Amino acid sequence: MDSEMLQEMLMETSVTFQDVCGYSDVKDCLNAYTYDLNQASVRGKQLPSPILLFGHPGVGKTRLLQAAASEANSKLLVFSPYMMTGRLFPKSFTESIKAVFTVARDNSPCILCFEDVSVWSNERNRGEAGEEFVTQLLAQYQEASLDKNEVALVMTSVNPWHLKLSSINKFKPVHVDLPPQETRIDLMKLCLKDISYDFGDEVFSVLAERTSGFTGADISCLVKDASMEAIRKITKATFFKKILVPEQKKDREKKGEKSCMKDQKFEGKAASSVCESETRSVRGELAATAAAEERARLIDSEHPRSEILTEKFVPCQETDEGAIQSAGGGAQTCDRKVSADLRVDLLATEPPTHFLPQSHWKVNSL
């Protein structure tokens, strides 16, 4: 049963802090906590206070914990109150907490995260149940430390004001705020790293201003949806037309590789079919050709020539000049069309309406 519970709670920790944009203060806090916990376990120092990580849904609380666990070479175990509805966990939250900490101790060092802790303090039982829940957490946390187990305890919440102040005071509150403008730009570039686009920092600056109030999850969804819009247009289109676009650098490199392979095959064939003197002659010609190509490349790098154009198909209207009816002729232009439409679709964004007022997210309110 414990192995099944472990598989239910265990989260992937393949990301690092370098994969998380911004939030340097939160990263430092999590690093300091895992270090202090290690010192308390090894040298018997005072046990550090567990962490209450709070912020708007989608800002990246869980992702920060994944990165923290990866940096500390620890496992990340996440327990949600909704897991109690399954067959693996006891229906009593007291018994569930004990079972969860048993799994955590057996798999230390680890970061044990209790998600959405404010669920335990809803409108009906705000107070007693929530207070008992926090008391049980702290008791199990202390017990794990006595056994020299490195179990880092973290609670997350989207509305910590539903918790009693006496409960919050036993934790170190860490606020994960909405990403500022620079972080939003970094997030967009990270989301676009595998997508072709042809706009620069000016467009990113405009997008960052227009996405004020977006969470990291909002920005990720925005980029994915905008990049898919071009593909949706292509799959629905029935008419296409030819256009000339600059040849991609990677395509030119592939052509160069093929040319080089042909030269190598020719050289091998010459070596096997002619005498040694003729082979030297062929090799000399190849060397001269390679030197000429290298000189041309250097000249081209100093004095760039006009871009090489290649034909592509793009969706169009039936009435457009050169329109050709086809079922799938424009599929090869998908990447190029994504570049053009992505800028338009991203610039057409509007701020989300679901986030809470900024006044709720002040650390001082705790």
C-alpha cells in the first residue's frame, strides 16, 4: 500500500531553478530552508520553521518546489486533500497525515507538500478542524526530525486568509507574486523556444505591457493557443497560393551537408578507380574547390548577399490571384505561417478576468 501511495504523491523533478523565470527571492528562501533542514538533521541544530507558499493559482508554486527538490537532490511528494476521496488514503485527515508522513520518512530526503491547505478551513469548519490539521502537521514534522529524517514540510494556499493567524505564525509565509514585466518577457521567450517566430524585443515589450496580471500558466496557455491558431487555419484552408520567403538557415546547412557528402563519395570513387597520381590530382581539385567555397563564405559573411528565396504555400482566399484548391498543399509552410500569425494572435490578447484583486496578495496582510 505504501508503494502505491508513493506513486500517487511522487512528482517529477526534472526541472531546475534555471528553468524557472524570475522569483529569485523565493528560490533563495527554498534553498535556505532545505540547507537549514539538512544542518538540523546532521548537526542537531534547531529545526527550521516549515514554509507556507501562497499566491494566485498558476503563478508556479508547484514548479518552484519541483526545482527546489531537484537542486537539493530530494524527492517531491505532493498530497492534496482531494486524494482522500480515493481508496489509498484513510478518510480521516488525522490518519491520512500519519500515513503520508510515514511514506515521506521512508523516502527521505524529500520535500513534502500539502496543497490547498485552506480547504481544511472552509466556511463550515473554519477554526477547529483547520487548527487541528496544522497541529497534526507540526507534530509529525517534529517526529520526523527526531528520527533524523530530512522531510521538508511545505504548505501551499491560494487564499491563506482563511487560515487562522495562530496557524500561519507557525510557518514562514513566502509570497509567490504575479510575474513582473521582465519575467513575463522571459516566460514568453521560454515558451517560444521550440517555435519559429520572426519578431524582436519591441513586440515582446508590447506583449509584456498587455499581459499585466497574467500568471505563468496564463502566458503559457496564451502562447500555445496563439501558435496553434496558425495550424488551425492551415488545416481548415482549401485554397493556397505560392509565395517567396527567405530560405531558413538550417535548410541551407542541410544542402551544404549533402554537397559535402557528394564530394566525399566522389573522392572515394576516384581513389578506387584511378591510379595514385590521378587520385592526387582529384584530391587537389577538391581541395581547391573547398578553398574557393571557404573564400566565398568569408566574403559573404563580410558582405552579405541577398537572401536566397524559396517557394512556399500559404492559405488564401478563393478570389486571390494564383489561388490553388488543395487538400493539404500548405502543410509544409506551417512553421513560417506560425511566425506571421503568432505576432498577430499574441497582440490580440486581453487580460484575464479571473484573478483576485492585488490587495489580497500582500505579504503584510498575514
